[in-house]
Amino acid sequence: MPRQAHADSWYAATAHPQPDYPELTGALSCDVCVVGGGYTGVTTALELAERGLDVVLLEANRIGWGASGRNGGQICTGFSSGPDKLIDWVGLEDARRLFAMTEEGKQIIRDRVAKHGIDCDLTWGYFHAADRPRELRECEEAAETLSKLGYEAQEMVRGAEAARQHAASPRYIGGLYESGAGHLHPLNYCLGLARAAAAAGVRIFEGTRAESIDTEAAKVATAKGSVSAKFLVLAMNAYLSDLVPGLRSRIMPVGTYIAATETLGENRAKGLIPRNAAVADMKFVLNYFRRSSDHRLLFGGRVSYSTLMPPNLPRAMRQKMLEVYPDLADVGFDFTWGGFVAITVERSPHLGRIGQRTFFAQGFSGSGVTLTGIAGRVLAEAIAGQAGRLDLFAKLPHTPFPGGRILRTPSLVLAMLWYRLRDLVP
């Protein structure tokens, strides 16, 4: 089938050359069939191949076509739900174990980039920017809770002058700086993982959409072929559609959007973010931004709960950017793009199994750059017979979205309105 090209983004424009993996034709058998060619699928496939298993990976479009090739590129700490909720859900001991796995997810990025020579602009440093006293208190509380979980790669930043060393905006009065988080070029990272997986023996097929999935028989049917396996891994996330209804009810695809300015020049770009950290504010619907390797500002924000691109997106993104950096009034965008991430009700990742032969990972809720690596390793461990860490992930709550197929989106929109109003409170 025709495969869709990557979104017209700065990432695609600066992506390294990638091979054209073939479309599947005919019937194959293997140890594990992985469905989905983003971070989760590719990392799982690589982990399995390194354990000596015969792996087939199916991608409907191109490797990294979905969120893995479009996201903000931010390597975040922990889960999107926040550390306090993690402790409430599972207790301090298990929370520390789960948090340690998220830190292992960061180490997986370091190790993969070094081992496979993945050129993806990997940079460390992350600033949570506060623009009101309440948000500064939230940073302090988060830092205290993270310390309970064993995380010390952080420091409070107090005062506007100190905040400008991380984000030279007139808005911010302080925040939390992390040396243990950072950013990268997401598409080049995914393409590099795929090259490593192919070199390890994974058979990768692009333009090969799963038409039906039999989770009991571990079989996938495509337009021109099929794969029969001992095990399946479902790694389609926001693009799962209705192939597995039981999983679909636990996630909601949410549109997120990013813009890349024209090239600013090295000095001007450095002046915006002096320490080259990834930056995110403390809003529920947050703004996030960072410098690119060719001296642009990559600015992300806004969400939508339909399949439609918001109207006047470049104008809306520009307005948000100018609220942070009013001195960029003379700067335009060269690229504006979007895509879908999958969120869960609790903003915690959803990992598990269906029966004895099918495993899945989904709902990373905006923290997928970090969490997909450890998710792939945990799934590979479970398939190899060591399911203890997967069982620990299964302790996290995962409430179905209310409202059924018709009302779940309006229900979410109403809930998000409350959080947006809360963002306005001093």
C-alpha cells in the first residue's frame, strides 16, 4: 500500500537518509511480531533481537512516522502524572522501583546513542519555568518528592535574574533545573534505532498496515500478507484505531503542535536559552521549547481533541511564542506541524498483556521519549520469561475514558477546561 511520507516538519527536513524498507507480501512466521514502527516498537524489536529472537516489525507508513518523529524531543523525568501521584498509587517502595526504571529509560538513550553512533543532537539540561508564585511552590514540592524517590540531579532556581540564565524571558520568576533530563532530534533518534534493529536481524516492513489482529493466535493480517508468531507486541499507541477495542478505551489520541522559527543566528538563539536546556512551563497545557542545532527556536504548545488541525495554527503558535519571547516579533516560522500522542486518564503509561501471547505498551502521555525505551526492555524481558518488572507497571491505575465512543471526547474537553482555568490562577 502507499506509505505516507513524514510530516512536513523541521525534523523531516533535517533527517538523515533512511532505507526504504519493503512492504510485506506473502506469509511469514517468526518468534515475535511487533506492530508499530515508533520508539516503542523499534526498541522492543531491538531488545528482542539482541536476545536472539527472530523478530518481524510492521509499520503502516514510515519508521518514525507518528509521534516518535514529530514530538518535542524532550527527555523528561518520571511519569507525566507527577511523582506525588505515583507514591499515592503504589506506595513509596514500589514508586522508587518504578521511578528507577524511568531513569533507566534515560540511560537507554545514552547507551543506544553511544553504541550505535546515532547522530541525534543529544543534549542534557531541562528547565521547568515558573511565572507565578504558585508555580514556584509547585516546583519546590516536586523537587522534594523527587528527592524521596532518589533523584538528586536537580536544583531550585529562584528569582527572575537566575531564571533568565535558563530562559531569557521576562515572564519567569524561577523554576526547577534538571541536569538529568534533556532533549534530542526525535526523528533521527528513531531512524538510528531502526538501523540498529535491522543490523541485529529484525525484518522491518514499511507501508504494511495491520488490517486485523488475532491476539489469541498471535497473528496479524495485512493487505498483501500475514505474520504468524509465538508472541505479538502491539506498539501502535495513538494510531491503534479499533483493532483492539479493549486497549482503545484506555487511551485518547490528543493532537499536539510545534513550530520552528526561521534561522536566528547563533548569538540570538543562544541568547534565548543560554544553557541550551529544554524548557517547559508549569501550565497544564504547557508550552515547551528549545534551540535547534541550526539555531532556530522550536516552540511547542496547544492541544486539540479532534482529528482536525486547529484553525490559524501558525498565528496561534506565534502568539504563544511572543508571550514568552516578545523580542521575536520580527521572526516568522519556517515549519508548523502536529501529530497525535496517546494520553491515559491518570497520565501513567499503560503496559501489559492480553492472554498469554500478546503484549502492549501505550499511553505515555507526553513522556514517551524517555519511557518508550524502558517499556521496550520490560516487554522484551517478559517475552523472554522475566515478567516481574512488567507486573510492577501493571500496578499503575488505568481508568477507561468515560463517555464511550461518542461522548468520550466532549467529556475530556470539559475536564481540560477546568485545568485551563486553573492555569489562570495566580
